[in-house]
Amino acid sequence: MYYVIMDLEWNNSYNKIKKCFVNEILEIGAVLVDEQLDVIDTFSVIIKSQLIKKLSGRVKNLTHISNEDMRMGMSFHRAFSEFENWIAGRDCIFLSWGNSDIRVLVDNFDMFCNIKNVPFLTQYVDLQKYCQEFIVNVGSQQIGLMNAAMEMGIDVSNCKFHRALEDSLLGLRCLKKCYNKEHLMNLAVICDEAFYKKLSFKATYITNINSPKIDKSKMKCTCDLCSAPMKRMSDWRCINQSFSAIFLCKSCERLVTFYIKFKEYYDHIDVKTSIAEMKKPHDSDTEQDS
């Protein structure tokens, strides 16, 4: 078994056929390692754009790739043909920092090759998700590669960020800090039909309060001061993808606005809540049953 830690840089370009902006791969970088994480080989190539003649200023400043570099790059088909030859038929698990690169990879194969699945992608691990399990106090919010490396005690002072091969090598350094073969293998997913369905699923907020996907038991507010259950005083409203209502804590004699969001992912619904204190209630306030 081998691991391929892969990174892509891309340019946001307008596709006349799709009539929208798409992320077109600009650079591929990858490092091939064995099960002991010893480097076998590296791969790096710039891809010539099929959609534009000039890169945006933001992309040039971020990657330091010039228009001349891009124009002298390989075609998409040749670049990935050479990439497959570089893998040389090895049984590989692919890793990337977050799954954004894999989404872009799938979209580009669909756009330029009319292929829905990436032929060499057989097993995959989200390296960001794996490494984050070993970083203390990072929470559930996704952490960037540079910040993760610094949290792991890696010196990044000489790193060239936003170049595909450099980022791949930094990803390898992060993996070495927390490598556990058995745990990594447990997180590896087969790139089958279910994988692609999950990858293409667009997470959306649920804004219909009558949706059966909403867990109404979550729409209750507990006082953050005394932990007593609070009483709803208003109808629910949906503003900016969030449901909100006014709640009263009789014990503390305080009103709060309770906010709750339901975001649907492929295999679960994420629920986030928050409260904001309001003015104290007056005797004339009319209570409303929840």
C-alpha cells in the first residue's frame, strides 16, 4: 500500500458552456510515500488553461504563477495521463487537505473528459479531518494547513504556501506528526458511487419550519444563567437561514432571542444555536404557549 498526498491550485474561470464560473485546475502537486511515510517520488506540473488567456491578479499574487508559466503548461489530458503513469499502477490511498481539491478534481474530469468518476481515485482520506483529531482545542471548525502545521510545532518559515507540491510536502510533515497506520486505514473510504454522491451533495440550510427533517425537540431554550427551561413568547421567524423566537426565563426575569440553524449534509443535519439577551419583560407582556 502507498499514500499519495495531493494538492491542487486552481483558477476561477468563466465557462461559456455552463454559463457560470468554475474552478479550473492550474497546478498539480503530489508526493508518493510508502507505509513508513518514506518519500518515493514527487510530482509537479502546471496546466494550461482551456477557459482563459490570463490569470486573475489574485491567483498570480497567491501562487506566484505567471501567465507565461500557465501558457507554457501541459494540457489537462496530458498532465493527468502523466500523473497516472507516475502512480504506475500502485495500490494507493489518496489524501488531500480537506475535500475541496477532490471536488474540483471531479468537476474538472467531468468538464474536460466527460467522465463522472476520476479513474485513478480508488481510496481517499481527508487529511485535514485526520490531523485535526490530534490538535488540542481546535474545535470542530476546519483548520487550514499552515495553522495546523504551526499547532503541531512545525517550522513553516521557509514554506512557499499555495504552491501545490510545497503544500503536499507540508501535508506529509503534518501526517508524520500524528501517523497511526491502523487509524488512517479506518478513515479511508472506497471511492464508489456513494462516495461521489456524498461529494457532490450541496449542503443547504433548512428554512421551512414545517420540514420533517427538523428535530423540533431541539427548538427549546434553556437559560444560560440558571439552566431553567425558558418559555417561548413569540412565533418562530426565519431570517438569514436561521429560525428565531423570543424566550422568557421566569426565574431570572429576562428575555432572550433564541436562534437555531439546521444545515443538511449528505448523511446528517448539523444544528447550531445561540442566544442574545433582550430587555427585561414588563408585567403587560403576553405569554404565548410553545
